[in-house]
Amino acid sequence: MRFNEFRVLLEKKLLGDQEANGYYTVGDSHAVGLANYAGQPWINKGKNGTPSTAPMHVNAINSIPKGSVVLISVGANDTFASKPNPQTIAANVSNLVNAAKSKGLKVTYLLFPVGSRPNAEVRRQTREAIRNSIDVPIVDLEGSRLVDGVHADS
């Protein structure tokens, strides 16, 4: 995987908040990749392959100190379900974002790319539903140069 571009992205979009109590990632492999490849000061609380409904995400949010910056990345894995519903996935994402905001965290959402998988149309619809359901800054990986065959377009 090539996640070196995350360093530039983070410096420009998220690390400008010098007053933060910490920097955390919550969610799926996108969150894990960001924390692992961006390095300090990011702390990973994500896990590869987790759906938006995994209880670990709420537990992670509850463990993060108030005033911290948190990047949430969930929803991509839900699009691989047998009958994925974009509105349901967006509602799950929104619930996690709202839980983090209500705890006093500074939230940014990392939006997965459509990619070139067979479920591309579901991913397009889900991305749009997520965009319409949250009111936090979004970092969109669509068209990203992070080409690895899984997390970005090839």
C-alpha cells in the first residue's frame, strides 16, 4: 500500500489544530492505514475489515479524551454485504460521527473511493448518502493517488 500521501493530507487538513488533546483514527483499514503510515502523533483505534456496526467503534470513541481530533473511516466494508442499503450505511456512519461530536471530539470523516470493484454503483450511492448525512469535514479518497488495488482507483 502507498499511504505516504496521507502525511501531506494530514498536515494540510487536520494537524493545524494545535490545541488538540490527541489525534486518533477510528474505523476500518483506511483508518488503520492512515495512522500506521502517517505515524506520530496519530493513534490507531481501527481494525481492518470492520463494518460500521462493529461495537469496537463506539468503544474507541468513548476511550478518546475530549478535545481530541478524530478521523473516522467506516462504511466501505458495509458495501460488500449481500444486499447493501446505502441509506442504512449512511445512518450508521452518521451515528458514529454524532457520537464522537457529542463527546466533544473534533471529527473529520475519511470517505472511501468508489474504486473499480463490481459493487461500484452501490459505493457511489453510499458515498452520496454519507455526504448528505454528516456535517463534518470530509477528506475524499476518490481519485486519490493512493493506488493499492483496494483503497483507491487503479
